[in-house]
Amino acid sequence: TISVSAFLLNRSSDLEIKILDEEQRKALTWDVERGAPNEIIPEPWQTCNCIGGWHYNTDIYEGNGYKSAATVVKQLVDIVSKNGNLLLSIPLRADGTYDDREARILDDLEAWMSVNKESIFGTRPWVRFGEGPVAEKAIKLNAQGFNDGQYSNMNYHDIRFNQTGKYLYVTAMGWPEDGRLVIKSLAKGNKYFRKAISTVFLLGYGKLKARQTAEGLCVLLPKPTNKIAPVLKITK
């Protein structure tokens, strides 16, 4: 949903507090400012972030300093894979309107979400939140957060998972140039997903060729169908 000043995705809660320990998170919703932990958190939590500053800043607009829609999507997918919610602020001008660059970001977000929303809304974390270079790093929070620089380094090697009762969703944080995507967590004989996988669907496209090997689930993608990230759908 889009409100006057925020783009709210996935789940919401009534009271968000910054810097909580594990016991406190059982009673209050943990709010991570401009960042995310690098693990699945058992209790629902939230990130507050902004595409620019917390208030409208013409210098950010003129310097083309907004986060791109691709960066926002990467952050959203990562947060959802860890049981979180993204509260995204779109700073407004004094007359209550957003500018042309913000409009393009929102349009790009809408285009991606209109096709891939089933992999976000109503989903929950899988047994692993992800794999790849960023997932394997020890990315610490700074005070109440402030580690969202991690998203600028993500590419198709960085993969995130989430699920419903029937489907596993696999999102790569980019499109491989040769169209070959390898998901190591779904390799033949893996301990996480014991069912043999022979059919994979790309949201917004259709059925893809896939083969499980010792290296991983190897999927052949078509030419990019969106500007941001492919989402695979696998029946559990």
C-alpha cells in the first residue's frame, strides 16, 4: 500500500523500538534503521528506510542521489527472507507531491511488484534466508542499523528464499549475462529440499528448463523480462 509519505510492504505492527535484545523482541517489534541483520529473526521485525533523506532535500534530487528501484527491491527481498517488513519513506515536497524522479522509482517498483508480488505478500522465511557472497559475510549492524550499503554489492550470485505452504520462491539479485543461474542450496541430494526438482517457473514468463546436479539446481533463464530481478517458483 502507498500512503502520503511511505511505501509499506509485507507485514506491519503497532509498536516499533530500536536496539532490542532477544528477550525484548518477544514483546516489542524490533525496528532496524536503514539496514538488516544477516540472519533469520524468529519474531517479525521491521526496517525503516528512505530512498533519499528523511525529509525532502533538493540537493539529493539535483544530485540524482535517490536509491534506485533495483536497490529497493533487493532490500525488500532480503528483508522478507529474514522475517522482516520494509517501511519505505518517499520524501515529499512542501506542497505534498513527489518529484519526477521519485515517480519513476515508484513506477519501476510497481512494474516489478505487479508480476512478482506473490513472492512477497503472505510469504514466510524458508530454512535458509539465502546464499551467495553477501549472505556469507558477517555484516554487523551499526548502532540501530545503518548497514544497507550491502545492497549495492549484490548481483545474481546473491540469492534469497521465501515460501508459502505450497511454493518455494527463489529470487536472484540480478540477471546472469549467460542466462545460467545455479542455486547451490538446491543441489542434488541437499538436506533442505529433498524432493527432486525438474520443473521451475519464472514469474511473468512460464516454465523453464532446470536440472539438479552436485553443483546446484541449474536453471536456464530467458532474456531479462524485467529490469531488476528474476523470481523462480518451485512447487514444494
